[in-house]
Amino acid sequence: MTEPIIELKGISKTFGNNKVLDNVDLTIYQGDALGIIGPSGTGKSTILRVIAGLTAPDSGEIYIQGVRRQGLIEDGTDAIGIGMVFQQAALFDSLTVEENVGFLLYQHSKLSKRRIRDLVNHRLEMVGLGGIGDRYPSELSGGMRKRVSFARAIMSNPDRPQDSAEVLLYDEPTAGLDPIASTVIEDLIRELGSVPGGCGNYAIVTHQDSTIRRTADKLVFLYQGKVQWQGNVNEIDTTDHPLIRQFISGSIKGPIQVVG
């Protein structure tokens, strides 16, 4: 098997008295569509933040294309670009859509405003939102805000192609959306892997059954801070693993402890 583009070895993280990650190993290979699933509060979003270099683990090692990362993303440069789509889109309310999507280019590039505007419009067209650059986030639906955050995540500087995102991390991208809006987002996640300027390597955290089935090829199940099961997405209907059976069925009876 080829070398993973991202590899976590023995990652642990504690917040206060809560050990959310406990000696976790995880790999992402070229072409992976990895779903990270499990009950709430089991470290799924934390593991995305660790991969993105936004949260430092207490112990363990992180390798990006075989090179060990030292510190957080702000402390150095990874061998590849990693983009993150946050659960609540995390747009700046006081900025227009164009300014949100082109934020890093406006702040950290020497490109002209006209060039940045053209690049932003192209990315917005890729996510089906051409012509809305002058709107503000408050004028958009929840699904549109999610798509704007996708456009921002795949924005790149043509003068620094090495910074383009080769891996995208999605934190519950369909949370709070109606079934139709969810389908639009699920389709977009898949489509971005097959268009020029998009990104086909990704990890996605989700609880939603349709999102699990329509966006992931491989799954990792986290519970009590550990990887308890991993396999292909089609195995969730055939495995006898009690954690998977309870999680997929939504039963309150089983090994997963029901809080409250």
C-alpha cells in the first residue's frame, strides 16, 4: 500500500478531566473519502482539529506525507494544504460573500483585487452560487452558507499552488439542514473531487445516515476516545459489531451509554 498522506499515531487529548482521544491511530490515503462517526462527545471534531493543526494533541505523532508535524499549523508549513469546513460555516458576518471567500488572498497575497474577484467568482460557480458575491451571510440560507464555506476552503493562490488544499475536513456539513438541502451538500462534496480546482481527499464527521452513506467510502467509529471499529461503508449493514448495530439503529439499548 502507498504511503498515507496523513497519519496519526497514538494521538491522545484531554480537556480538563475528560479524555476525548485515547491513543488514536488514523490514516488518510490518496483518494480516501473517510467518514468519522460515533456518538456525540467522543472526539470526532477534536480529531479533525488535530489533523488541521488547530489543536495540539497531548501525546502522539502527526505525519503529513511522511513528514512529522512539529507544533501547530501556525508554527510551520505542512507538505500539503489542508482545508477545513466548520459546522456553522464560520463566515464573517460583516464581510460580503466575496470578501469571505477571498479573505486569505486579500490578506496574504499580492494579487490584484480584480484577480481575486475573478478567482472568487470561479469558486462560487463551482459550488453553484455564481453571482452572489455582493451578498452578506445574513442574506443566505443555511445551505447556501455551507456552500460558501466550501468555496472558501478550496480557494487557492495561483502564485502558490503548493498551498492549495489537497485534503478537506468537513465537520458535520449537513447538520441542521432539511433533507433536500442535505442532498445538495452531499452531492457537492462528491462533485468537488472530480472537478479541476476541487479536492477528492477528505474526512467527514457526521451523524446523519444519508450523509454517511452518500459521502463516505470508508468509516472509522469513535467511542470513549478510541477507534472501536473501521471498515467500508457497505459493511455497516452487515457487521455484527454491537456498537455499530446500536448506532445505526438508534436503539437506546446496547453498549453505548445513553446520557440523560
